[in-house]
Amino acid sequence: AQRVTQPEKLLSVFKGAPVELKCNYSYSGSPELFWYVQYSRQRLQLLLRHISRESIKGFTADLNKGETSFHLKKPFAQEEDSAMYYCALSETSGSRLTFGEGTQLTVNP
Amino acid sequence: DVKVTQSSRYLVKRTGEKVFLECVQDMDHENMFWYRQDPGLGLRLIYFSYDVKMKEKGDIPEGYSVSREKKERFSLILESASTNQTSMYLCASSRPDTGANVLTFGAGSRLTVL
């Protein structure tokens, strides 16, 4: 069965510093990977998906099949990036999502 | 422009009570999902449905059931609530043709079982 691991429950950085949220997965096939974000008092929402290969709010994520990772990166963190971030995987397009445990990011002024 | 509506934001129930959590979406989505969200555990899938009157078990279906009589409505039922079902419950929906895993979430229902 597939599994998604986010090794950091809490991550704290200063404004303007680079930030990387780690996501590792276990799945032998070709997965579809996502990052979802939940800002304070807001709904959980899609941030980005690997097949789109786009940058959203300055965040990027590259699927590394060799290391089975999908880390989320931003070169210069902003205070408004403070949120809970979830990595998610589906085995094939259209199958159900498996979420990681989540990482609470705090960007300090 | 609320698109996925969960009828109850906060509920407090007693052990053994039957609990209904309602979810309605107005986007004509075929797929609907119920997750529970717990600190340190992330989101875990309880049940999902790809069509009316269709349901599939997720990863943690024990103690729960669902109903999908209409396309826009997906209900989660706790037949006999227990304290370990105290949690945040999230409903979500999606369309298979534009991204089955691009989920639109509701605001959540926080259930406390005493």
C-alpha cells in the first residue's frame, strides 16, 4: 500500500529565508503527487500538483523518483506562508488520495 | 461563493448517540469524500463515493457509514458515537474529468464525543 511521510511536524523559519518542506513516499509505480495547504481559519485547498509543473505563490516541488520524494520549496519565505501543509499521493490519476501527517510552517518576522 | 457546505461546524454528542454529518456541494461533482483530520495523523479517508447510491470504504471505515441518495449530498453517519471519534471531519468533492484528485473541501465539522 502507498504511504506518505512528512518527517517534520513543525517547521519554523524567518521571513526571507529559504524553506523546504519534506515529503517522502513509498509506492512502486508512477504516482501522482500533490501539495495541499490550510491557512489559519481557512479551508484546505490545493497548492500544486507535480504534473502541472507550475509555481504557485513562489512554491515549487519536483518529483524525485529515485529518492521517492516530493519536497516543497520556496526561496524566500513570507509571513503569509504560515500554514499547515499536506503532501498527498494517488496511485494513478483518478484514484483516491493518501495524505501525509502534515507540517505546520511558521514564518517569523 | 461557498461550494462545499458542511451543515454543522461544531457538534457535541454523548457516547452512544447516533450522529449525522451532512455535506452538500453545488458544483455538480461526481466524486465525494469524507476524511477525518487529527493532529499528527494528517487526513485519513473514511468513505468515498463516485456516483449516486455508490459508496466505497476508505482506510478507516469502522464505526462509520455513509449515504448518497442525491448527487449533491453525501452524509456521514456514526451509528453509536465513541470518544475516539472526537475529531475534525472534512468533506470534499471533485470531478473525474477535470482532476479527480483536485479536491474542493468544506469548512469542516468539529465533533466532540463526551
